[in-house]
Amino acid sequence: MATRKDLRKTIQGISTIPTLPTVVDKITRLLQNPQTSAEEIGRAITTDQALASKVLKLVNSAFYGFPGRISTITHAVVILGFSTVKNIVLTASIFDVFKKKQIASSSFDVDKFWFHSVACGAASQALAKCIGVGEKEECFIAGLIHDIGKIIMCQYLPDEFAKAFNCAHDEGRLLYDAEKKLFGDTHQEIGGILAESWNLPQSLQDAVKFHHVPSPARDHFTITAIVHTADIMVRSLDFGNGGDEKVPMMNQLV
């Protein structure tokens, strides 16, 4: 049986693990510099024409509701602000990475899994708006990718994932609890390894790593607690399927 050390070693040693486009890392690094200009961000995005097209399509969608058409990336950056543009870039890139992967599983329904993920993203964004959290788009991304470790386990550790899946269903456990029982590590930690390798903001890394037990998130407890709550909400409403039929208990600190 695989141990915690085995799981981490296997995941960290995979050369084909999904990567985000180089431009995403470049933009993330640019945004860490307070001297970066909108023009610099615009130029970085336009080096990837497919990504630039997606950003313009999103910024001109009904979701943002601007009266006039935004025709340049630099204009989009000025209008939306650095943080929102960064989140749009991340969302578009993450969807693209996994859209290209043909992920099949006899264990769980991948389409229902993605429906659950998108629903959790939408619920996280709605909760953030309700309680006045400024980074609504970042909450959407956190909800969208919170279970990304399940996809990594499904694709790269299929035998271990199948054992955990069967244990969860046979014993009426959460998949998270079955993983913990069998391996020590869970999809949270596996997803955290991926989020770290993508150089995602620490807030997103923490939301992925701690969405079942938010307290260790500390500086990013709020966004992690939002995702924790959103996950429970969409499970309760039966929106998609996260890999098991049980609804987690709300963490007492949340």
C-alpha cells in the first residue's frame, strides 16, 4: 500500500504533470512588482494570442457589463485592474490545461466532477460578495480548483485513487477520510503540490491544501473558509459530484 511519502515522491517525480503557460508565471511575477505598468501587463498577455483572445472575450462578456467594447488588452488592464486581469488569465489557463487532457476514470464521473468544481467556484464567488470580500474572482478560482488533486490522483495514481474511491463507497466515508485512512496524505496535499508548482498565489495554494480543515490557512483563512462552505453548499444541493455521496460537516471554526 502506498504511504504518504510514496504519494508525494510519485507526484513530485512526474515529468508530465500539467503546467500553466509560461506567460501566466511571467504575469504573476510582474504583478508582484508595484512598479509594473498596465502596458507591461498588456504586452505580456499579448505574447500569447490565444490567451489574449480569451481575456478580451471575457472582459466584453455580459458578466462584466461594460457599455463600450474593450478592444485592447492594455485597456482591459486599466479598466479591470491588475488583480482581476490576473484572475481572468488564471481561469482561462486552468480551463485550457485540463480541457486538453483526456481524463478517463472507471471510479467516478469526470463530467459531474467538473460540474461540481464550477458550481463550487460560483458559490465561492457569491459568498465572497455576500460577506464583502473584495477578491471575488480569486474566490471563484479557489472554488474551481479546490479538488484539483483528485484529477491528479485519478490520472497519475489510478490504483491508489480507485482504492480510496472504493473504500469511501464501501464504508460510507468521505473520499477525503478514505484517503487519510489509506495513505495519510489526501487530494488536498496532492493539489497543493500542483498549485505550488504552478506558482499560484499563496491564497489559492492554501485554499486547495486546507479546504476540508481551513484553520491551518492562517493568513488566508477567509478565502479557505469560503471554499469550505461553498463545497458543502453545492454538495448539499447535489450540484455535480466530487467523488463521493457524503456531505462534509461544517468545520467549527468556520
